[in-house]
Amino acid sequence: MFKTRAKYHLGQVVRHRQHPFRGVVFDVDPMFSNTDAWYNAIPEDSRPKKNQPFYHLLAENDQSFYVAYVSEQNLVADYSGEPVDHPDVDDFFGPFEDGQYPLQVQLN
């Protein structure tokens, strides 16, 4: 049986290691759980391993807001103390406090 432990938690603000965006974690897959087409669209020399946690982020960059799906190896914790301005944050979380967002929704 494969066991994994997510490094980042729901409500935590993270940054991508290589690309200029950050976001708040709103869901975690224990291992890759997206389509083969999505995975194969990543250049082969940059593809992350599938057997690690993948995070769903309410993401932002200097130009837009979007949902990102990112492997754990490509994330680092964001200690800037700055909130994420994604317009959907309030649908999932309470007010930003102490560098993170408290969960505001009922989980299954």
C-alpha cells in the first residue's frame, strides 16, 4: 500500500518554485489525479513524478486569477504574510490571519 503525507495544508499560502505565481491550497490529491493529456502537455524534462501529493490552488500572478494543479516538488511555503487576492477565496475560507486562511466550508 502506498502511503503519503502532504507537506502543505488546506488554507496555506504557497509559491511555485519556477513560475511567478502563488496561491492558497483548497484541495490535495495524495498522488497525481488529473488527465494524461494534462500531464503529457508538460515538457518531458519538467514533468513531476506522479507518486507525490498534488495541490489544487486558488492561484494568482501579476495578470490574472486561476485554479492551478501543482506537484508538491514544485511548491514552497509563502512566508510573505500577504493574503491571496483570488476572488474565490471567500467561498472556501474565513479571513486571512497569521499567514493562512481558516477553512470555512464543510468537508465530506
